[in-house]
Amino acid sequence: MILYSYWRSSASWRVRIALALKGIDVAVVPVHLRHSEQLGAAHTARNPLGQVPVLEWEVGGETRRLTQSLAIIQYLERTGPAPSVLPTSAFEAAKAWQMAELINAGIQPLQNLSVMRHLGGLGRPFGKHWIQNGLDALEAMTGDSDFLVGSRPSVAECCLIPQLYNARRFGLDPGCWPALNRIDARCASLDAFQQAHPDNQPDAGT
């Protein structure tokens, strides 16, 4: 199994967290976004949208691929080993997906590299605004449990931790979201989150 990834891509990072939580080993193949490798013929053959991540594996000689981080995580949840990245109850599982989608649909697309490049000098304040807006909403939804939903990490943390990292890169202080900051610190102490961190990737710093 191969994961085409970029070290600081938050969508790739989500998948790396899910893989690490489930103990699934993959070969990570870097795709350098700042050098536009994602737009080259080799990568657009894997994902016509020219994005990472892409998960690729073989079944009976057939190459299979999935793109989009939450679709990949859902596949890993259906086919991979325990532990689950979803709470047990249907309601809490839906809440975890809700929080993941708040980030996946409501924040991340508005601050990714392609949007920043398209908007030029307006890109950074635009992205910063929507990160603040989305994380303010997520903070208001977060209770006092150990994690966003329940007592163990879920798909919600797979999305949260990369987004808080991006918030810092945009000059925002996660301390203004005390509940999210508390969960971030708890995740930082766990092996799976350390393994998935951008600084521990083969292309880190490039």
C-alpha cells in the first residue's frame, strides 16, 4: 500500500494519523506541492484533480486508488484493523463526522495552497479569517471530554490536529480555543500522532 503525500499537507496528515492509529504500514511517496509535482502527468494520472493524498494498493493485479482524505479514512475504517476511528454509538459517530466535516468542508478548502496562490496578496488574510471562524465554531461545540467526542481519538482529531498546526502557521494562537488546545496537547503525547507529524515525514522541510 502506497500513500502519495506531502509532509505539510493537512489532508495527507489526516490519513497518516488514521493509518497510525490503526497500525497500518504504508510506503509514503512524497509529492512536492510547492514544486507543483501534483500537477504533473504522473500524479494527475493518479488523481485528475492534482491533489494529495492518494492511497494506492493492488488487488489481484488490479491497481486501486482512492483520493480525498475522508473517503480514504472511511475505507480504512471499513477494511482496516481495530481500533475504530469512530465512537461506538451512531449519534456520537455522526458527531465525530460532523466535526471532521466542519474542518474538511468549512475551513481547509478556504486556506489551502491553491487558494492562496489564486488570491495573491489577499490570500493570507482570507485564509486566516476562515480558520478563525471555523475553529471558533468548533470550540463552541466542544465539551469537557478527553477528546472531541468521547474518551479516545476519532476521525475528528484526524482533522483537528493538522488544522491547529495550520492556524499557527497563519499567525493565530490556539490558546484562544482552550478546549481545542487541551485536546491538541493530549494528542501530541500519543505515539500515533507523533508518527504522523509533518516533522517525522521523509520529505520534511522540503
